[in-house]
Amino acid sequence: MNWQAIALSLQLAVCVAGILLAVGLPIAYWVTFSQWRWKFLVEAIVALPLVLPPTVLGYYILVGLGPRHFAGRVWQSWFGHTLPFTFGGLLVASVLYSLPFAVQPISAGFEAVDRRLIEASWTLGASRLATFFRVLLPLSSAGAVTGIVLSFAHTIGEFGVVLMVGGNIPGVTRTVSIDIYDQAQAANYDVANRTALALLLFSFLVLATIYGTNRRALSLWRRP
Amino acid sequence: MKSIQFFALTVLAGLAIAAPMRYARARNAASLQRAAAKPCGTVTVAAASDLTYAMNEIAGNFEKATGCTVRLSMGSSGNFLTQIENGAPFDVFFSADVAYPKKLEAEGLAAPGSTYVYAIGKIVLWTRNDSRVDVGKGFSALRDPAVRKIAIANPAHAPYGRAAEEALRHSGVYEALKGRLVLGENISQAAEFVESGNADAGILALSLVVSPAMKDKGRAWNIPENLYAPIEQGAVAVRAAANPQGARQFLDYIKLDATVALLERYGFALAGKKLARGKP
């Protein structure tokens, strides 16, 4: 079993979950409470990765942000290298790709909070920020937990984007899903099978833990 | 929020309903063609991605000459091997490595005695025209620190990747360059990495860089053939072929002088004429 690939996938998933917690909360707050009439456009953009195949995102990162295009050259002049073949590149791709998995459950959690409690907090003099952290977030923690766990799990399972832009560098971009693919291609079925089984058990354990400890959490995701 | 989820669900449901319909239509069209076409119907061909350009032309010629229809799938040889071992519906398999057809034959999954070495692949060092790397200097040009990423196919399962690694090792530069290698899933992806400018140089199949799509875009250096074992390309008729007669006909067509000349034009050495190979 390729422990390096497993460690890399875990590292990537933890970073993605962390970033999406920081980015997802304000986006979800805005999506839930904004009165802007064109809000649905933002909602559609956030939900895009649910519909788009990973090849689309992979293609734009490889070509659109490649050194032959303007955006890629700007990126290169800022960071010294382009996105493909780097851990940072996988990170950017994974954050974009898992965005709806964080924003949608968090937002559903916010929606489920009684508006009167929030308004009461405001009228009692608490600032919007204090209300957010002391009323809204504690009351909707299940949604936030679901969002973070789903983006973590979704990143562990990511394959298409990584295959397209990763370049398969051991310890940098060879994630566990790529490793399984390589082993299967090289007809090392035993190794592929062991890693695949480990991943299967791991995913099951994560989801079982969430269901077991937080019964409401996933129901928020499935809410129509 | 509810409306967007409803919208997403509607779109998904629509796709779920439409997809099988499209598939059914495609299948219908295929069977109609099969019925109309004489004499060998539809031949389903799996071909290694170094053949991307050559095979399109060969298939077109074959269709014109015989009235058959060719359905082409391009991909990595290792992937096709696994798929055929697991019942993929291909009639003919063109591998970038003759070892795979031989393996299929040994496993009883290919028509006995049908393995045929149709060409010998060659590798080149390639950069884009706008690159400052002077590939004319050979592998030593790669020692330049400005060359940050070098694309090759994955040596673990792609024959061109194996040859590339072997050539780098024989030239004594592998250890120095190891950290800069990026691996394409197959040789076409390695080419895409260089062509898109994300990798500074690549070790690619000659057959790809002489193709119309890449010919004018970069410079190539022919890697001396004594640096790597010949990349023997093998084709085989799949045992479980839906169209065994078409498979045979297509394999015969590959042996014709005109097709051999076409392959040579696409940068393959002639089958049968093994390359002289000296120890470096």
C-alpha cells in the first residue's frame, strides 16, 4: 500500500476542509440572507461543480491558467509557477470542486434557524458578528459539520481533476485515487485491491461516524 | 436555496432520462450501419494513444477501401489490457507494447497466433517553438535550471514512459532530472502537458510530434535508438470479438504496403526491419 499517497490525500483533504470552512461560512451566510434580486446567479455558480464534469475544471486549469494564456501568465508572475503539477494547484482545484458540498449544507443549516432568535439578538444590542458566532452558528452547527465532512470526503475521493492537472508526482500530486488507477493500469491488482479496500473502509467509517454522532447533520444535506 | 436544489434535481433527472435515450439512438444507428455496410460491418478498434493521428487516417482509408465502419477508441495500452481482460467489447487491440497482446494470447483472450508487430515506436525530446531550451544539445539541455518540468508518460504502465526513463538512465541524467519529471497518464497527455506550456520539455512519441497537429509547434531532437529498447508495437485480434471477420480484415489491412508506408510517414520504423541496436 502506498502510504505516501494516502498521507498526501489526507493532507489535501484537511487543507480543503479548512479553507472551505473559512470561505464557506460567509458565502453561505450571504446566500441565505441576501435580498439581492440576482442572488440566484451566485447560487447557480456555487452549485456548478455539482453538474460540471471534472474534466471541464481540469481543462481550464491546464489550458486557461497555463503559461500561454493571460490569466496563467499573471498567476505565474505572482507565484513563480503555474498551477498544474503543484500541491497548490490541486488545492485550488479541490476547493472549487468541493465548494457546493460545503456551502449548501451550511446554508441549509442557517435557513433552519428561527429568524426571530437572530432578530432578538440584534435588538438586544449584539452586533451582527457576535450574533453570527453566538446565535446563528451554534444553532446550525450540524450544517457546518456536514459541510466540512462532505468537502473532506469529496476531496479524498477526487480523481478526474487530479488526473488531468496533477502530473502524477510522488508526494506532491500522486493522491490515493491516482495511485489505485496506476496500480490497476499496471495490472498490479493485489496492490490496487488493498488500497481500494482501505479507502472503501475509511469512507464508510467517516460516514458512519457522522450518521452515528450527528443524526441531523446529513438530513440537512438531503432536505429537498 | 430550495429552488436551486429543485432546479439542480430537475436538471439531473433530465440528464438521467435523456442519457439512456441518446445511448439507445446511438446503438440503433450503429446496428443500422452494421446491416447496411458490406462486407464486414463495424470493427471496434482499441488503439494506443501514440497512434491517435495515424490510426484516424488508416481507419478512414480502410473504410473507403472496404465499406466497413471503424469505431475507434484511443487510450493507454495498459488501460485497454485491463479492460479487455475484463470483457471490453473490442475486436482489435493496437498496443504500444507487444507484451500486452502476447499476454492476452497467453491468457487465451486473443485469437491464437494473431499477434503482429506492426511498427517500432521512436521517442524524441520536444519543446515548444517559444521555449528557450535548445533541444539540439540533447539531454544535456535539460540540465538548465530553467527547465522546471519535463513531461514523460508514466513508466509504470506506458511503454513510451518506460523507454523515456531508460534513455534518461542510460545517458546518466535520470537521477539529476528525476525531481522534475511529470507523468502523463499516456503519451498523449504527456504531449498535452508540453504543448499547453505547462511543462518545459517532454519525451514524446515521434508519431505525435510529426502529426499535423503538432508539427509546426515545436522542435524535436531524435533520441539515439541505442539508448532504449525498441518500442515494439503489437496488434492482436481479441478472442471474444463481436466481429472476428472484421478484426481479421483490419489486421490484414495493416500489413499492406500502403499502410506500412503511412505508418512510416507518421514516424514509426517499419515492422520486421528491426533497428540496429548497439550498447551505449
